[in-house]
Amino acid sequence: MISRLKTSWPNLQISLKNVDMTHTQLALDNKLVDFALGIVADSIYPNVGGAPVSEEITTLIAHPNNPLCGESNVQLDMLLSQTSIWSSPYKQTHQYDTALFKSLEMVECSDANTVVSLNFHKREIDPSFQLMLYYRLDYPHREVIEEIVLVLRNWFGYEK
């Protein structure tokens, strides 16, 4: 993506930073970043635009011997005594987690060979979430925004 942007705009300065989703608006408002890639926010940020770039599907996983593997509809309350496997950025937002997640231990895991997917209750747990590219509405180069959105949609295989 960066090489494609540099081809069109050779003088464009590009740097990648990890910005916690709880600080997206602050990072954009303070011009620490020009763009932020994150999940769809549950609130609208003033002076911030956004474009969907992908829809990701997640799954709940467990060790094959976990008793929840035999359940046909795993519900949220059944997860309270279980270890939750989340990616590392969530550690930074632990203080903002809901009461449910305060009782869960967070660990990282990348070994798909020793885990199985749980059959979760579809009305309680939504496995999909949209990724959005956020940007300041006063960003002066609209064509750069459009190009980044197109490149990200292509990279993620987003069809909508």
C-alpha cells in the first residue's frame, strides 16, 4: 500500500503508528496521525470522517478438552470462568472493559492446531465487525484518502 501511494505522491510522508482505539479521536485531533484503521466506533467523532474498508469474522476458540466444545450454543455467562484469548492492543484498554471482561484473563495464542471453534449463541455474540479508516475531515488531500480506502478494500478483499 505504501509503495502504491509513494508512486502517486513521491513527496508524501508516511509513518505507521499503533494508536489505541480509545485514543483515535485525540490522535487525529492533535494531528499525531492523519489516518487510523480500527473497528467501527459506537459513537460519532466530531471532525472525523470514516470509510469502511473490511469486515472481519472472529471466532471463539478453546482447547478440544474444554467442556464448552460440546455445547451447541455458548452464551456470554458461560464464558465467565474461561480464559479469553485476545490480541495485545486490548491490554491497553483493560480499564475501559465492560464488567463481563473484567472477570476474564487475557492471553495471546496463535496456535490454531491445538484449539477448536466454539458454537456460540448467535443472538449474544456477533462474530463480525467492520474495519474503518478514520481521517480528519480537514485533511487537505482527498485523493490520498480515496486511494488509501481503495487499497485497503482491495487488500482486505472487501466487496461492499
